[in-house]
Amino acid sequence: MSLRLRCLLTSGVVAILLGVSALPADAQTADPSCAPADQAQLTVALSADGHEATFTVGNAMPLCEPMQIGLAVYLKDADGFVVPQALVDSATDTITTGSKVLSVTLPTQGTAPRCFTQVDAFTGAPLHEITDTQQYGPRLLAYQWGEVSTCGEVEAESTTTSTSTTATTIHTNDTKPPGSVEGTQISRTPATVQSQPLARTGPSTNIGPLIIGAGLLLMLGGLLLAWSSRPA
């Protein structure tokens, strides 16, 4: 084999190896049979009173890793978003595909002024308390405000009980909650929450395939040169 042909073949092999190494790590190891968890398209639908939440994965393929989901109800001192909020009940599970339903028990009695509720649907673990510095932030998928049906007022040594009509407000992810406290966009469609796929990172142009192609062309040129230079 001539020196020129050897150089061409060597250059082609090197170009192919460089092209493979230039491919993103996730392109070399990605599992085509599942969707990465950071690209999950997860939506939530709350029931009319907020005690149930239906979580649905919108990806065409199952998630590569189970995603933790949760539903929690809190008691607070006024309508709208106020802190602190104390956890009353919560439910958690994981999801990779399809839909799952979580439910919590809503409080029916309270003591003034703690006569208002907030239901949160989220990913990850539930918070035991919501404060100025402890909130779900981008983990929040949907929330709903309401009131307990019976609220008691304590006056000195006697207790009187007043009854208020239950009222709920369903929020989904289009509009930020008052004061931007939850730190995520929520829509006002009662039954659905827009999916929030995470943005991919990495170079805008993948040059790996171009380098591989150049290497193959160099190898092909070397083989053609060898063929044309063979003894008659």
C-alpha cells in the first residue's frame, strides 16, 4: 500500500473518531424507548372542590425515570395567598406514563381566623408549611383556594360557632398568584394545566455527523486511488 493511500485511510479513521467524540453525551447514550424526566410534559386537573388531582404525562413515550407527584391541602388565615399556611393532609405517588389520581381530605371545621384553605398540586415532596421563604416555586403545577364549611370563633371562655358557605377558586398555570408567591405561572382553566417541558441545553449545531461524513469520504477516496493505481 502506497504512503499516500495510508495517509488518506488514516485521516479518514481519525475524522470518524473525532466525529463520534464530538457528539453530545446524551446523543451517544440516550435511550430511544423513553423520554428524559427533565423533558416531562406533565399536566394536572383539579376536581371542583380540590380534593382530587389527576396527573397526566403527555409525552409519547414513558419517562425514563419515575417522577414524584403530590397533592396537599393547607389551612390559612384569609382568602387569597397569605402565609403562613399549615399542612392538613397530603398524598404522594410517582408517575412515568398515563394518568394517576391523588386525593386529600379537606378540613370541614376551623377556628377563626384559620378558616381558609389552599390546595396545591406539585412535583416532588410536600412542604409541611408554606412561608415567605418556603414555597413550591417552579414545582407548583396547579392550586385552588377555598373555605372550610364551619368556622368557630373563640371569645374569652365561651366558644361561638358561625357557618360560612364553602367557596373555591381554581387556578391553573397562566397567571401568577397574587404577590408572585408561588413563583410559577398558573392558568385559570379549571380542568387542565399547560405542560411545561424543560428547555434542552447544548450547542445549537451538531458538527459530529459532518466530521464523520468527511472521514468516510477520505477513506473512499483512498480506496478509489488504490484501485486506479493497481498494476494492469
